Amino acid sequence: MRKLQPEDLGDFLDQPKCAILATHFPNGQVLLSPVWQEWQDGGFTVFIPADDAKSKHIIAKPTNK
């Protein structure tokens, strides 16, 4: 498998795209949610409300994968 770099994707990252964010409930059930995202400064910014379940899942069990 080839490790793609941002420059290998042309203008793909600059296009408005909806992404799917996966988080987990404490019981292990997966929550798949469409989210707006933006590629900026070498990383993604994901836009979700602070009181949303997705935010609570990320705060409760953050990962850096």
C-alpha cells in the first residue's frame, strides 16, 4: 500500500466534502455521523456542536489515530 501525501491528492482536500465521523458509546456501539470538515494547516477541522453526543464521546475517550 502506498502512503499518500496531501500533495498527491491535487485539489481534493480543498473541495467541500461531507465526512463520516465514527465514535463509540460506552457500551461499544458505534455512532456514524455525517459532519462538515475542512482541511487546513495539515489537518482536518470537524464541525460539531459542543453538546452533541459525538463531542461527548471524543472528550470521554480521545484518540490520536
